[in-house]
Amino acid sequence: MWGKSTAAAFLGLPLSVLLVGVAALLSGDQASTTLPWLLLFFLVWIAVMTCAFLFKTGLRAWLWMGGLTLAGYAALHVLKASGLVRIAA
């Protein structure tokens, strides 16, 4: 139980930030859709933390959630470095 709880606590936030950020980034009109995505962030965060408890063991939760987080941020970095996605400052 501790493994799942720590995976939810430590990996839930970055994974939900990634999901909401990519959804807001890929939306057509970022000026009008970013705020609704930010308002939905808390619900996404709770859902991601809840999904950690669906795994059979804590190790699987850490591996899957950590792998998804690393792969997602790596893909976002590659998209930004290639110039396909422009993140406004």
C-alpha cells in the first residue's frame, strides 16, 4: 500500500501537469481554452492519483506512472526542440 501511495503522491502531480499542459497546448485557441483546462486540473490530478491504486503492486505503479511521466516530458521536449510546438513565454 505504501508503494502505491507514494507513487500517487510523487508522480501524480507531474503526470497530471503533463496531461493538462499537453491538452491546453494542443487546443486550437489557447487564449480561450487554457483557463478551462487549468480549472479541470484538480480533477485530473485526483483521477491520476486514483489510478495509482489500480495497479497490482506499488512497483508496477511506480514503473508505469514514472515511465509515462518520463516519456511524456521527453516527447514534449522533442516537440519543442524540433520547432513543431511553440510555447509562448
